[in-house]
Amino acid sequence: MLGSASSPRPRTTNFELWSWLFMRVSGALLLILLLIHLAIMHVTQPIENVNFAFVAARWASPLWRWYDLVLLGLGWVHGLNGVRVVMDDWIHSPGWRLTLTALLWLIGFILLVIGAQVIFSFQAPAGAG
């Protein structure tokens, strides 16, 4: 019988609940952002037009830089959270799980900062385009 005293509900933390919700929302947003990205980069443009000059012209607008940063950040955090869930399933030692999860997020944060730095510090050479 549901809700009876003999079958207690499993205890979940608020972090896991928010993590679960984040995965659903970020997955839906990523799908939309990815479809837009694919349409712009692979459908509306012939493949020979997608080159350094195309990206430089696109990144001349702050809107496209922010768009790419959101796509990068959302995709990266969504993927890292998925790896964290897999590690929770497969790594049974709490010490190793904590160590590897911390290392995962540290490396992920460093790579996200590097990606953001590339997006926002990019300047096309004077002769490009």
C-alpha cells in the first residue's frame, strides 16, 4: 500500500532534486539552441562558407558571442552533471567519489573559463574577412 509505514519513502536531497530538474530544463534549452546552431552553421550556409572569416564576422556581434557562450556553458554543465550521476552509480567509495567529483568540476570549471576567454577575447586580424 502506498504511503504505509512499512514502505518508507527514499530520502532525496534538495541538490539531487534541483540537479534532476536542471537536466530536464537544460536538455530542452540545449535542443533548441543546437537546432538554431545547426540551421545557421550547416543548413543556411554552404559548408565552404563556414570558415574563419564567417566565424569572425559572426562574433563581431556581442549577441552571437553570448549565444555561443550560453551554448558552451549549458552544454558543458549538462554534460558534467551527467558524468557526476554516472560516477555516483559506479564509484561506491565515498572518499573516491568526492575526490573524483571535485576533480571533475574543477577541470570542467577551468575549461569553461578558457572557452569563455576565447569567445570574449577573440579579435579578427585586420585582413580577415
